[in-house]
Amino acid sequence: MSIRRKLLICIPLLVLLMSSVSFVLFESGKNVQESYHLMINRILLYKEVSSEVGENMRSLNRFIMQVDADSYPEVDKHLSAVQELRKKLDGIETIGGSELPLMNYRHIIDTFLEQAGQMIDEIDDQDSKTLAGAYIEAEQTEGFIREEAQELVDLELEQYKPIYEEIMSTTGKLNQLGILLVITAAVLSISMAIWLSSSITGPIRRLVATAKQISKGRMDTKAPESINNDEISILCRAFNGMIDNIQQLMEENIKSVEKDRLVKELELKMLQSQINPHFLFNTLNSIAKLAYLEGAAKTSDLTVSVSRLLRYNLQKLDQAVPLREEVEHVTEYINIQKARFRDRITFVMDIDEQALGGMIPCLTLQPIFENAFVHGLEEMEEGAVLSLSIRYDSGIMEIGISDNGAGMNPETVARLMGSIREEAPRFSGKGQSTGLGTHNVFKRLHLFFDGEQQIEIDSSEGVGTAVLFRLPCRPSA
């Protein structure tokens, strides 16, 4: 769930929850107010009737005593007010289960209205004694109205006492319910706020911690990814992808630096083993021509082989060459070694011409042959065999170099195989070796073919050694 959706859900829920609590409390207070309002209105109506009847009697008294037309509007005003209040009494319900008290009250008011109206209509036709008697009767009716009103008030209070107690009890319960609802709403709001905050800030804190670790150089650190599909999870996945890309670039850079380091180291070793190589190369050519002129053909051929070997070694070691040139270079090297070992060694070649166009690092084969001579065949007095086999199969060059020399123990074989991905040891410069070494050959092949090469070594002490390269055939551009 995205952060935007979380906010759109949580915030309206919180607002709806608080609105619901407020509505419940409002409705509870409203019901209590309506109950109080109903009771007070009835009591006030009784009091207002009594008050208007009293005012009506006082205005009648002034009107009868003065018989003044100017005082009649006041009498009519209060009489109309009593009549209006009488109509309101018809709209209220009975008290309790009996209609008698309210009915008597209405009849008494009707009697008063009748008496007052009769006095006003017959004021001119009656004498003072008759008016006085009618006034006294109306005054007695007023007293009955006050008494009945008081009794109705008492009856109302008595009737509403259990209702009032029930209202107070309900109000107390509602207050408790309101407190419980407020607390529940607060707890839910806080819980939702904590959940929403932790779901947003938690992954951000972890992402910040990961960034701090990476800034300290710990590139193996990864930002924790969650199954949620929110913006922060997408950011974590993108962050991890960026880390993977950086690691890949760093590995490629390390490989490139390692390749350059090996090349520079090999070039330095070659320079250390050469004493003015161009001068020596020219000198050998001169010796070869002189030997040929003097009739020493074998000496001339050997000198030419040494000259060609030297010229090949003057190439830049970081360049790739066709396998054909490597084979030609190894042939020259074998020719030089044959002049040394003579009939003690036999060299066998079985080459598939289709594979000779593939590219390999310069000076790949010679160090293997050189190690075979120095460590395997040099001590043999006779019967030494050294072979080179090259095959092509479905885009793969298979290069096999084998001898029947002294061989190696399993520990040495394991150390050589383990050196492919490890840093090559220092050159030993043992014997007549150029110092290029099997370690460096394996390492350069691994870097050149990006780990796609396959190298096998089969060796037993006293039996011999066989080295097999399976390399992707990369034609020259």
C-alpha cells in the first residue's frame, strides 16, 4: 500500500471516529435537554396562566371601579392572553394516567373566562352590588386557578421525579460512556498515528543507516526490502540496484587495474631480463648472416630463431595476438631448446587450422613450455616427449600441452589452480625461466576471457603433466 493511500485512509478514519464520538455525546445531551425542556415548559405554562389571570383581575378591578373606556384595552389584552394560554393547555398531554387534574384546571380557566367576559359585557346594566358579587366570584375562581396550578406543579414534580432520577442515571451512564468513547478514540487515534508513522519513518531510518554504512565503505550492505509496494520500498529496491551497479563497476575496475598491473609487471620483468634488446636483436641478425656466409647453416638457423624469439618478446604484453602467432613463437622456442637438448627430446604437434584465428593474450604458451622444460624434462637423459594439441569445437579452442617429465604432486596442482582468482605471487626467476610463470598465464587468461576460460591440470609424480585450456574463440576484429 502506498503512503498516499495510507494517508487517505487513516486521516478520514480518524476524523470519522472523532465525529462519531462527538455525535453520540451531542445526541445524549440533546435527549436530556428535551426532557428538561418539556417539564419546565409545562410548569412555566401553569405559572404564566396564574400570572395572567391575576393581571386580568387587577385590570378588571380598575375597569369596574373607574368605568373608564381608556382602561378597557388593558383588560382585553390580559383576557386575550389568558385565552391564548388556555388554547396551549389543550395541546399538552395528561399527567400520569389520569386526565382529571388537567381537565379540572381547564374547566376552572373556562369558568374564569366566562365570568370575566360576562362582567365586561354587563358592566353597564348591572348595579355595583351585582358587579361586586360577580367580581368576588371571579376572584374566588382566580384563587382556585392558583391552587390548581400549584397542585399541577406539585403533580408534575412528583410525576417527573422518577423520570428525573432516570434521566440523571442515564446522564451518568452517558458521561461514563462518553469518557470511554473519548479514551477509546484517543487510543485508536494514537495507535493509528504510531502505525502510520512507523510504517513511514521505520524504512526511512533503515535506509539512512544503510547509506551511512555504505559511506563508510561497506559496499556489501543492502537496504532491507519489504513486500509492500509503497514509495519507500520502491526507493529501497532502486537503492539496492544502485549498490549492485556500483559493486559491478568496482569489480570491473579492479579487474582492469589488475590486468594493467600484471602487464606492467610482466613488461618490467621483461625489461629486467633484457640488456639493450634492440642492440642484441641487430647483433643476432648480423651473427646469423655471418654464419650463413661461413657455411654454418644450423648456427644460422638457431641464431634466426633466437632473433625471432627476441623480437616477439618485444611486443606489448597487453595486446592480444592470434593463436597462429603464439604457435609460431613456440615453434621458434622449441627449435632453440632442440639445439640444447638434441635427441633427448621429441616435440609433437597436432593442430587444427580452424582454431588458429582465435585471439589470446601475448606470451601465453611459451611460459607453459618453459616450465615443462625447466621443471619436467631438464633432468631426463633420454625419451623426453613434449606435445602441443590444438582443436576447434563449436566456438571453443582446446589447447593441450603435455609432457612425460617429473610431474607434480597434488598440493602443487591445487596451488596452481587456486592462483587463477588470487593475486599472483612474485616472480622467482628460477633457473633459465623468463619469470613469466604459470600463475601469470592463468591470471591473464582469466582476466582476458572474463572468467569464461576452463583450465585443467592432470599431473602425477614420475608420470608427467598435461595442461588443457578450453578458451572461447574470439576472432580478430
